[in-house]
Amino acid sequence: MNDPELIARLQFAFTVGFHFIFPPLSIGLGILLIIMEGLYLKTKNKLYENMTKFWVKIFALTFAVGVASGIVMEFEFGTNWATYSRFVGDVFGSALAAEGIFAFFLESGFLAILVFGWNKVSPKMHFFSTIMVTFGAHLSAVWIIVANSWQQTPAGYHLATYELGGNIFKRAEITDFWAMVFNPSSMDRLFHTLVGSWMAGAFLVISVSAYYLIKNKHIEFAKKGLTISLIVAAFSSVLQLFVGHTSAVGVAKNQPAKLAAFEAHYDSSAVAPLYLFGWVDDKNQKVDLGLQIPGLLSYLIYGDFNAKVTGLNAFDKNDRPPVNLVFQSYHFMVALGFLMIGISIIGLILLWRKKLFENKLILKILVPTVILPQLALQLGWISAEVGRQPWIVYGLLRTKDAFSKTVSSGEVWFSMILFTLIYTLLFILFLFLLDRKIKHGPDDITPSEDIYTDKKTILG
Amino acid sequence: MDLNIIWFVLIGVLLSGYAILDGFDLGVGALHLLVKGDINRRIMLNSIGPVWDGNEVWLVTGGGALFAAFPVVYATVFSGFYIAFMLLLVVLIFRAVAIEFRSKRESKLWRQSWDVSFSLSSILIAFLMGVALGNIITGIPLDSHGEYAGGFFDLLNPYSILVGITTVALFMMHGSIYVVMKTEGELQEKIKGWINNCIIFFVICYVTTTMATLIYIPHMVAHFKEYPLLFSIAILNMLAIANIPREINHKNYFRAFLSSCASIASLLLIFAIGLFPNIVISQPNPEYSLTIYNAASSQKTLWIMLIVAIIGVPFVLAYTLSIYWIFRGKVKIDNMSY
């Protein structure tokens, strides 16, 4: 393991995977906070205020870890992938800078009001801040996914040269900003990620609420929380079916090698099958222990069972991603997606029939569901990014040519070990504090307290 | 209109914004352990509570803008200063986590550990930034491909360490004034007593660094020799520093703080004038230096980014000003505080 580029890839995968736990939670929880605080303003029910305050604390915790691990990502392009940075800076850097100017300032500014401003601003202003923080979180997803999608499906650029120290270098430069922003995959991938993030937030609230109901604690709080989050979860899970499908059709059009790897489709053929599961034997180009539905892949992409789907063999051996990893991560993501649809729909039906809160079995099933969207997000990201290989910028720059030339394997090892230690510690602390916050629960309002507040209002 | 110059200025503005804003909260961190008692330490933390996060965004955006406008500089400096930047990341993470986690448990050991972590990381961040700045001033070895040709320990040269210590001193002075502005009673009196020591510490460092620069780094003063009018900035800088103890004596803490902001801004302006039009000076081969022209993005991108900045910056200023306005006045601890 003395290849610095390989360690740098592992490091990037590890640090971005860790980072990617937190922003989706912020995005999703933001939506739920808007609903909770909106209900508070509408009904003036103190329960919703407590609920908002409780989840704001959790939101702040995930946000903080997200920011800390996010700065690492911004630095890592320059430290580990300097050649890449020189090549794409003109394009990719612009999206990143736009993210900073448009989204980060917005988020951090209103976050201060969201967390610390309860007694400083009016309830309406506070609600506005909640909306703005959530809007900012969505906006930063927009810019970072635009930047990442440009790596998948470059558009709005041309290849140009520049001179430095008597040497000529090649790089990508923007020719059309809007074509860069709305590159062929950016909108599909943005919606796919955002809906996934809503699911991440919703299932966290589902899990905690179900836990309280099982433990017979904070009953009213948990019932209201579960109702809201189940509706959001069911809505976004079903929506994801369509959004995810659109995204896959986009991949077939824009990155056919990636789609072929999703389904281990080697020879271009009509009536292409869709695998439900299987294990890819890349050497012999076949799928072991697989179950396939003939023609379904053709149908899903082109709406026609007889349509021809391009296979991996249409691409040079050096231009193909590692098939089995992409196949497995993609299939598990899809399976998890269906599982979440099933669970949230069943939950919703029971809720409708007023049988949910007493049904200990389903509540017990709901508690661990917080992990499902997290797994699906990670797996989806793996299939998207590993599926892009061997390119770092699809068709333009190979990953192996993108590493920093001046960085040694010793240095990358040093930072790899450093991040492993710190992220492990950070993650343990995060879970520990999250666990304590959840066990502590919302600050309950007792009837006597209520009378006190009422009196105070009457007396002025 | 020269877009390259505009972007040199804009990134300078972003980084000065960062130094002024995060500067005081790093300074508060540096002084944190000197304050005794849990409630006092909570007041220290909560004086920066609602704003430290936003202050750090100036660094993130400055980094993003550097990536966009001068990608060659971004790539060279970040990969060249590899180990130093990794250490910087580690302390940035530790600091963020320390602030966020410290008051979440009652345990004395828990709070004590995070207090130490918060304070040490604040000092180290200021120091590492100063060291990086010092190396940019002296210049670093670059090859003909614009890649860093030195090692990690070359960065720890005496001059850069001196700039590192000066940065810590500057932020401690800046932070102490901020805390005095945000506190009252006993704690305020106590920290007020420290301001003078901080000023003296900073002035000693500042004079030493200035002498070292004049003697050893002639390229930084070339523009000042050529255009003597520029020396007025150095005079303004001295006046701003001298004004601080005067305002403190008159109990005009806010004006003392503004003076401190002005001294940071003018110091960075002097640095930028010395550097211009280079961004990274190559030593010993000055012909390989990265300038605002050979290291820049295309004119089209600089133009697009300028539009982005023109749209975005008024919003940024509006958010920043409103947050400081909403959280003005003395610190109060409530159940949402750190």
C-alpha cells in the first residue's frame, strides 16, 4: 500500500462518506422543523413549541458536525487532488465559491437565530429563520451537486491551455455558465439527493418518536411527532420511486457505462433483463445466483421491452468501472428504497385506522428504521461515484492522473490515520450526545407550569 | 477594468473579513483558560456563541473564492503545505466540536477537557495561519510547474514562526476587547486588566516582525519605496493601534474594538500591497512566482464570479450586520446557551 493515489482515494471515500451522514439529516430535519414550528404558530399549542425546541437542539448537533467535516472536504481537493484542482478550478471552483457566498452565509446567519434567538426575536421572525436555514441547506446541496454533476456529465465548458513557467497545461474553462449549472445530470441528481435527505430526516423523527411510545414516555409529543414524520416519510419515499427512476434513465442516456455496471449488462442487447439480485463474476462476464426479469431494463429505460441497451463490452476495458461493487451498491439502494416505501405506507395505514400507537410490534420495527435512509444514501453515493470510474471528470480526466504530484504516500498515510482516529472519536461522541439528548427527551410542560405561564400573561 | 486585480482585492476582503471576525473569537479562545469558574467560562463561550460559526464561513468562502479565481494558487499552496493544512483541519474540527459539546454534560472532567481543547485549538489555528502567512511573505521554493519544491519543516522557519506568534498576539488583543464589550461586572473588570498586557505583547511582536521584514525581506517594501504615499497606511495602522488603550480608558469599548478591526485590516492591506501582483512568491527562482495573471481562471469565469459576488455580497453583509445587531449587548445565559 505505497500508492499515494490509492490511499488518497480511500481517504476521500472515507471523509466524504462520513460528511455525507450529516448534511442530509440537516436538510431533512429542516423540513420537519418548518412543519412543527408552522403548526405551533398556527395552533399556539405549546407541545409544538417544545417539539421544535427539542429538534432544533438535535439539528444544531448534526449541523455542527456537518460543518466541521465539510471544511475537510473543501481543503482535500487542494491538498490531495491538486492536479484535479488545477484542471477543474475554473469550473468546479466557481460552483464551490457560489455555494459559500449564496448558501453558507445564509445558513450560518439564520442558524444563530434558530438556536439562540428564541428570546431575541418575535415568533414569526424565528419561524422565518427556520425557513431560511432550511432553504440555505437546500441551496448548498444545489451548488455542491451541480459541481459534482459536472464531473459526471461535463457541459458548458471547453478545453483550453494556459502557460506557467514555460510549460503548457490543459484545463477546462467555462463557456456557458448556465449550461454548466444545468448540465445533463445535475437536476436529476439534485432531486434524487434532496428527496433522500427528506427521508433521512423523517426516519430519524419516526425512530425517536416510536422509541418514546414503546418506553411510554412523552406520549403526546411522540404521537404528534410520529404522525408528522410518517407523512413526510411516506410522501418522500413514494416520490423517490419516480425521482430515482428519472435519475436512472438519465444515467442510461448520459453515462451508459455506469448504467451497464448497475445491471452488469455486458453485451449490448435488446430485451435487456433487470436483476433483482445476484453476484457479478466480472471475469466470465456473468451474474451468479441472480434472479432476472427479462426485458424489464429495456422497458424501464425506453418504455419498450425490445429496446436495445448498451452493454459494458461496448466500452474499452480501461473505461469501465468496477462492476460488482457498483452492481451491489445500486441494488441494495433500490431494495432499501422499496423497503422504506413499504414500512412508511404500512405505518400510515395503521395511523389512519388509529391502531399505530398501540401496536408495539410495528413501533419496534420503526425504531431502527433511522439507519435505512442513511444506508441508502451511502450506497447510492457509492454507485454514483464508483460508477463514474475510472474517470474523475467523465471522459476528460482520469482519477489516476488527478492526484497531487508533490504529496508523498507517507503524507497521505499520516492524514489518513489522523482522520480515521478523529472521525472515530467524533462519531462516538456524536452518538453518545445524541443518545443522551434522546433519553433526556423534550422539556415537558406540566399542567402546573401551564397555569403559571397563563397567570403571568394575565397579570402582564 | 482588470478582473484579476479585482479578484485579488476581493479575496483580500474575504480574508480580512475572516481575520477581523474569526480573529476575535479565536482570541476569546486563546484567553479562555485564564478565566476561572464554570459560569465565567460559559459567558466566554456564549459571547461568541451565535457568531463563531458564521465567522468561520468567511474562511470557507475565501477558500472557495481562491479555488475559483486562482486555482493554481489553491492547488499549489494546499498540496504544498500538506501536513500544515492537515494539522489546521484537525484543530478546526476540535475547536468546533469543543464549543458545541462542552456544556452538554455536567461532568467536571468533561468540561475541563473541552475547555483545554477549545483554548489550545484556538491558539494553534491562529499560529498556523500566521505561519502560512509568514511563508507567503518570505516566498517558498516552486518548480517550473508551479509545484511546491520544499518540505514541511522548511515552513517552520524563524520568520514564519515570528509571524505566527504575532498573529496569536494580535487575536488575543482583539479578543480581549471583544469580551470586555460583551461582559459586565467582575469578569469584565478582570479582562479589562488584561487588555494592556495583550496590547504590549502584540506591539513587541509587531515591532520585531516589522524589523525582521525590513531587514530580511526587501521585496515586501519595494512598492512602499516606489510610492511613498503608501506609507500613510502604515501611519494609519499605528494610529489605530495607539487609539485602542485611549478608547479603553474612556470606556468606549465598541470604539476600541473598531480600532482593533481597523488595525487588522490595515496590516493585511500592507501585506497585500507588498505582495502585489504576486500571490505566491517563488524563492529562490522568482521567475516561477504565481501571480494574479498566470495563476488565474479564465477572464470569462472571473467575470461570472464577479457577478456572483455583486449579487451575493450585499446579502452577506445584511446577514452579518443583522446577526450582530440581534445579539448585541451583554451575554445572558439561558437554557439554549452553550
